[in-house]
Amino acid sequence: MPDTTIKTEILIHDLKVPISVIDAGAKSLLNRQDAYGPLTDKQIKVLNRIIRNTLTTQRLVNDVLELGRSREGVMITCDFSIASLVTCVLMEVFDLSDPGVADIIRKIQTYDELEKAVLAGGVRLSFDSRIWKSVVHLDEAKVRQILRNIVTNAFKHRSSFVQISGSIGEKQLTLKVKDDGRGIPQADHQKIFKTYFTTGSSLESAIKSHGLGLAGVMVLLKDMGGELILNSEDGKGAEFIVKIPL
Ligand SMILES: Nc1ncnc2c1ncn2[C@@H]1O[C@H](COP(=O)(O)OP(=O)(O)O)[C@@H](O)[C@H]1O
Ligand SMILES: [Mg+2]
């Protein structure tokens, strides 16, 4: 590995400490008003925004470090169920977009309850019970990062819903994420997998988009021997299909 890559990765790793100090400080102000003084509604709103953004930053740091591990061929495999994978991803996505739904998901036990809770947040789950309970042996952190990126994109670009489904064959796991947004024109189908490509042009979208998500997904999939298929036409939503060999 080139020297500069190691230095960059150490630097990224070292961001973890200051980020968690910011996070802990904001949470103290919010949750310990007895010790730190009472807050106005506006101040609570700002603190919640700070906490959500520290979470996003923590995830970006972890994702970049996971890509580094992947490049070095480090695989940490374990047994996990499709249920736990999808539930975790939904929790991570709702934590940022609709924390109320995330709190409900945390307390849920069954598929039917989860299906109902996320439907209120615009997500249609479509798993049969055999697949939902199936256990696979893969690198969970990597699979979760892949699914979270694709679901987050679908959330960002949907018009009203996101549909998540999956199936398991003898030799591969297939996960599908579909949305009803503006879709991706054929001319951009190759480009969106390239680093730093985004279709947003305003300053706001430049802050929110990095064009790193799908490029990272491709790196992780390649290292796991998987593939990503995109079905989309301009104006007709997008469907991303992930296939990972078991
Ligand atoms: N579901 C989707 N619908 C429409 N466009 C999408 C979708 N997913 C990804 N894209 C396009 O691909 C680009 C790259 O995605 P990504 O690499 O995740 O970067 P980011 O999400 O940071 O913009 C996005 O900026 C967007 O233009
Ligand atoms: Mg993205």
C-alpha cells in the first residue's frame, strides 16, 4: 500500500475521537438539562441536527476504513440472518431521516410489525418468511454498507416509496431495492459508479452528495465476487439488484 494511503487512513481513523467528543457534548447538553441548564425548542432542534450529522460523519469514517480493509483483502465473515441485516439497515437509514420510526423499529420483534412500522415511513418490505429467517455466512459489515448505501440513495431520490426485497438461491444472495423517483437516464448508467459523480448541481446537493457511495459499493462487491445490476429509465424510478455469492 502506498505511504500516502496509509497516512490518509490513519488520519481518517483519528477523526473518530474528535467526532465522538462532539457527539457526547451535544448529547450531554440535550439529555442533562438539570446539570447544563434548560434548552429552548430551537436549541433542541439544533442539537438534534448536530447529533444526526455526527452520526453521518461517523458512518462515513467507518465506511472509508471498511473500504481500506476490503482493499487489503480483509474479510471478517460470520453467520447472520437476513432479518437482522435488513432491520439494522432500516434502523440506520431511519435514524437520519425519521428518528421516530427508528425508535419504533428498535422495539419490534416480528416481521409483520416491522412491515407495518416501515410502511408508515414509505418503505415496502417484501420477504417471504423462509428468506427472512435464512442465515448466511458473509462479511456482515460489508453487506450492510452496500445495502445501506443503496437504500439511502433510494430514500433520497424516491417520490413516495422504496421497496426492498430479497431471495436466496443455492449459491447466491440477491437483494433488490426499488424506488419511484426520477430514475437515472441511460447515459448516466456507467457514470454513477465512478467516484465523485453526482447529478446534483446546487450547493446544498454538493454538501449532501459525495458521489462516493456507489463507487464504494462496487469496490466491496468486487472483493466479495458479487455484482450490481441497475434497471432504470429516465422518469421511471430506479431498481438496484445486488448479487453476492454465498
Ligand atoms: N435511486 C436513485 N435514483 C436516482 N438517482 C440515483 C439513485 N441512486 C443513485 N443515483 C445517482 O447516482 C449518483 C451517485 O450516487 P452515490 O455514489 O451514492 O453518491 P451520493 O449519494 O453521495 O450522491 C447520485 O448523485 C445520483 O445522481
Ligand atoms: Mg449515496
